[in-house]
Amino acid sequence: MTITVVNTKGGASKSTVAFQVAAASFLAKKQEVQLIEFDDENKDSETFSNSKIKSSQVEIGDGTDVDEVLKDTILVPKDKNIVIDVGGNKTTTIIIEGLKKTRLYRKIDLFIIPMSGGYQDLKNAEKTYEMIKGFDVPVIFALSRVRNPKRLQFQYGDFFRAFPKAEYLILTESDVVDLSRRNGKSIYEIAFDEAEKRALEEMLDDAFDDDDNRRIAQFSTLLQIYDESEAYVEKILSPAFEVIEQRIANGCQA
């Protein structure tokens, strides 16, 4: 499968959604996945060097070679899963125009449009949707930085008014996202990293034996966040994976 994460605006949580949700959804199915980052500036792919998700960055420049870059990226063996993280601003336009010109959008199984709360974020999400809706490829929105899922209709009121029937997934704010970056692994991987948890438990035991309150606080907090990662997978990521799976299965009929 090929999933493309795109939004014309920078800072819309595209890389987070691409890595933590789209790519991790393949890990949850015990499948390999390649994450391709089309971005000339940000190098988020270098952050997660300890992950099973294989990441690489491709610079687009002025778009002169975009047709060949897209062919090299998308026309891969059928048994490979690809997640494409498209940089914002001019990169978005270059990639979408390249997909249109080469007709390679027909090889994409799903577009995900991430957005944060706020009116301008909505405007950029709408602009992105207008650019890709003619491709006849399934689209879902990713509502990122959700503060409280129970108040989603309040935080994203503008979105629900603009897209009342849209398919969407949510990604809540959490310390587990920061822990993921620190450890160079996805949240999904951290949640099942029993070896690291045992090591932290042993370090906490030593800190208690030494009566070292600074280390006790440090390791206690880390273990709490590890526990939270398990809940994050259950309550946030697993439902998001299901939304992706169902949307692809339904195609453009939904």
C-alpha cells in the first residue's frame, strides 16, 4: 500500500501523523514499511534511527526532477508498503502537480490531511483537499494536538462545520510523543518495549536503595510515561489504525 500525508501548511503535524500513525499502522500488522520524507529542510527521518520503520529523506528542490523522483518512490514492488510525508509550502504544490502530470496518484491508496485546531489550519486543510479531491483517491483528516477527545467538537468546531461527513482520526497531545522522539522509536514500539521497561525498573530499584530522590523522581516519571504509552496505543493509535484500514477498504464509496 501507499499512503501519502500532505498539507500545504508547515507545522500541521504531518511528520508526526506519517510516522506515529500511518507508518506504525503497518507495524501493527507485522508488516515492513518505508517512510519517504519529501522535504528540503526538516530532517525528521533522522530522529527515529532506532525504529523498525525505515525512513529516508528526499530533497525536491525546484521540482525539475519530480517526475522521476515520484516514479522511483511509488513504482516499487507490490509487496512493499510506502508512507510519503510531503513537506509543506512549495513542496506540496510540486508533489501534487507531479502526481497529476504523471497520473501516479492512481497508485496511492490513501491521502491523509493533518491539521491542528484553528481557523487558519482549517483554511489550509481545505486548500489541500481542493488540490487532491479530483484524484478519486480516499481521503481522511488527522486532527492533531487534540487536548480532550470529549471536547473535540469544541476544539475542532470549524472543521466539523466545513466537513460534516468527513472521515477523520485523532492524535492527542501527550508526553509519549516526546518520549518517542527521545528514544528514536514510534510510540507503538515503545508501548511494547519490555526490555527497556525492565531496565528502568532496575534503575528505579537502585535509586530507592541509594535513597536518591532525584533519580527516584526521574525514573518514576519515565515509567509512568511508558505506562501511558500502552494506554495511548489502546485508546488513540489502535482506533486510528482501524480508521485507516476501513477507509482504504471502502475506497471512494464512503
